[in-house]
Amino acid sequence: MYVCLCRGITDQDIKNAINNGSESFRQIREELDLGTCCGRCVPEARQIISEELAQIAARISTAA
């Protein structure tokens, strides 16, 4: 699903950035140029980032 129509960024692009080591909205914004045009995507992008990082943290704590 497209999150940022201005830049053509999908939810999968955001998830891929996280899986490649990005750990914050700021890092993903810099990597993907996310939220730098109209800004309407920022709330949804932050939600996706938060959920993805929470899932990773849950997997890590379950494995430990």
C-alpha cells in the first residue's frame, strides 16, 4: 500500500528500511526522503514504523 504518494513510498519500503537497520522515523525519512513534500504521510508512516519495531522487539524478547 502506498503511504507517501508524493514520493511513491510503500509500507513495504518502510519495512525494508527497518529490516536493513533503520531504527527511527528520522533515519527512514533520510533514507527514503519520506515526509519531505506535503507531510500527509507522516502520521501513517510513524504508525507503521512503531508497529514494525514493536514486532521486532517482541520476537527478540520471545527468543531470549
